[in-house]
Amino acid sequence: MTFEALGLNTSLIKALVDAGYTKPTPVQEQAVPAAIAGKDLLVSSQTGSGKTAAFMLPSLHRLAEMEPTAAAKTANQEMQAARARGERPRFKAAQPKMLVLTPTRELALQVTTNTDKYSVNLRRLKAVSILGGMPYPKQMQLLAKNPEILVATPGRLIDHMESGKIDFSQLEILVLDEADRMLDMGFIDDIEKIVDATPSTRQTMLFSATLDGVVGNMARRITKDPQIIQVVSAANKHENITQRVHFVDDLSHKNRLLDHLLRDESLDQAVVFTATKRDADTIADRLNIAGFSAAALHGDMHQGARNRTLDSLRRGQVKILIATDVAARGIDVPTITHVFNYDLPKFPEDYVHRIGRTGRAGRDGLAISLVNHAEGMNVKRIERFTKQLIPVNVIEGYEPKKTASAARSTSRPGGWKPGDNRTGAKPGQRTFSKPGAPRKEGATTGGGYKGSNPRSTDGARRSYGDR
Ligand code: AMP
């Protein structure tokens, strides 16, 4: 399948060639033609599947074909005439044609950056991000340019809507990106309010890891005769990411092991996830003292500082990022080879999002969870959610006092039998072992989970946040 066969215009295809995209991903193959035809879409997909291009390419294609509305033309002419008279043009509410709602600022910026890349040959189409934490005058400046495409987090957008800075009466396309996540974060009322302010004739595309429960209910309410697309690709299942659990006895064992693992020669860049902002700062400080170039990323940092840290990560100046869940969502840096769970996430779906920070753009990745013996149940929940067993690993010199099999058997009736020896590494797969570093694979059971996906979508998980 080629991008041409999907029906995209030549300006877009040229931009994709320049971006190094050779062929569409599975989600793009299905979503692009349907979206070009103007259909509503409900897409179950994960980050890393190419979902941004799946909604942005057909939208840019459609927007490029639309004539600017008479109202937009008049507004532009009035603005130019006022400038020619040396007057300050009167502020007119922005009238975007497309709105993308995302759960976090980082994801919004990522979407905007990708949009700029795809629309480089479509000069008329501008995309801007409207985000919490961005200075107000800067946002007013962006809105005054009346951009065709707004990418926004729900909270800040509501502020602008309510103060009359944005008028959605001309909106043609609405995208909800990572809708399940927005609901988890408690944005449902904001989303409903925003959707109500848009014309019912709009095209709606909703992307979400799951389409069950509350997300499914909302999806059905806001779409018309949607095409449902569920893509189970290797990237969705993270088959290119080797996963491991290391059991630890206490904090000092955990820190020693982390330092050892961070010195792995195959490590280019890593993200270390912590449960709290304070831990992120403390570990970043400790690692810097130990000689790593490390930086923290969390929700207490100002947007400017967060952007600078992400830029340093992209440029390779920061090698190890210590992050909380919300702050790290959407990070797309292909040179991240390792993800560490210093603390296990509270919800299994966060585990999937975390490990997806590595193994990007077709590369392999390694995801290592450092787990206290008492957390065996949490590992089991993750395994049930992903329907994959995570092999236990032991490194000589860093063995836990309790054996892995003993620890696992506390969480699983029957336990892992020594000798099962499942390593999880596939034939020919890069194993990330440090040359010369002895390693004993731990003992795990074979088989897999056949149980139903236990993900709760009851919307009651508002406690989730950037802790
Ligand atoms: P996303 O799922 O939107 O977060 O995209 C994941 C990564 O894949 C991003 O770095 C995209 O730039 C990249 N990508 C998206 N579509 C393609 C494609 N067709 N070929 C190669 N890379 C792609």
C-alpha cells in the first residue's frame, strides 16, 4: 500500500517523502481513505501506531480543498485594511476549521509539530497549540492569526471559549486524541461543553486505547454512523520491546541496580518513571552526582522548563529523563532505548504507555521494572492487561535476597517453577546484554493469560494525575 493509493494530494505526499515515511502504517491504511471521504471514525490505537498522521493527513487533505469562508476572507481583509491605516485591528474571535483535543500539553505540541511537518507545502494552513501554562498574551497573539487548526488541552480551551476568543461555528473537523486518557483525567464535562459548541455537521474522529465503557458511550454520542477501526499491530502489542522484571529487596538495592542497568553499553537514552514528582527530582539529582546526564520532567515544572528539557533530550544532551506519567506522555524520541519503571504505575494501561516511549520508529526497546517483592500482584495485573508474561531477570551481584520464584509465587497461585526459564527474548532479537556482563535469567512459568481484559472504564479514576 502506498500513500498515493490512499488518495492524499501531491503536496502532502511530497512532505511525507521528505519526512522519510515510505509507506502508511496499518492504522493509516484504514483511517485515511475513510476520513478523506468525510466519515466519522472511532479508532482503537496506541501511540506509536502512527495515529497522529492517521487523522492529520486526511484532515489536511480536506482542509486544503476547502475554500476559505467568506467570513474568514472579510476578517482578513478588515485586519489588513486596519493595519494599512496604522490602526490596531479589532480582535475578532478565532474561527478554526479543525480542533484536536489532547490530554496533555506535550501531546498537543507533538501533534502541532507533526502537523507543521505534514503541511509544509500547504502554506495557507496554520496549526497552533493552545495550552495551559502558556502565557496569555502569547495565546492571544496566536489566536489573532485565526489559524485553521487548533490543538488544545480541554481546560485552557474552555477559558478561551467562555471569554469569546474562539468561535467554533465554522468547525469542520473535531478530533479527540487519546480520548480514554482525557476521561481518566476528569475532562468529560469540558469535552461535552466543547463538543456542544461545535456544529452538528462536523466530522468527528475519536482515537482511544479502548472503545469500551464510558469512552464507548461518549464516542457513540458524539459521532454519526462511525467507521470503527481496530488495529492490532506489532507496535500495539509492543512486540519489539523486550520486557523484564527485576525484584528488589529495598530502596538501596533498587538504586544500586538502577545505576548498574543505566551503565548498559546498549543504552542510548532512557526514561525512568517514578510515582512522584519529588522522587523524579531526587533521582535526577542523585544520578547527576553519579556522573549521568540526567534531568527530571514533571507537572510542577513551568512549561518553558519542560520544553527545554524535552529539547535537550531530543538533542541528546540529556541521556536519562526521570519522569512522572503525565509529563512523559507523548514523548516521541526514537533514540530512547530503555524504559525503567522505578515505581510501577498505578494502572496497567499506564505501563503500556510508559514502555511505548522506547521501541519507536521500528526500533527495538527494553523495558525494565524494578519491583518490590510485595508488588507481585501489580505485576500480575499488568500481565493480565497486556496478556503477556514479563520474564524475571536476575543479575549476578545484584540478586534479591528472596528468590524471584518465591516472590512471584506470592502473587500467583502455583508460582513460577525454577527451570521454566522463559526469557522473553525472541530468536534473533537484540538482547541488550552488556558484553561480558554475566546474567542469569530468572525462572518464570510458560503459558499466557486468557482472561478478559480487566481494564476499568468506569470513569471513576479521577485520582489519576501527575502526582
Ligand atoms: P504516533 O503514533 O502518531 O505517536 O507516531 C509514532 C511515530 O511514527 C512518530 O515518530 C511518527 O512521526 C512516525 N510515523 C507515523 N507514520 C509513519 C509512517 N507512515 N512511516 C514512518 N514513520 C511514521
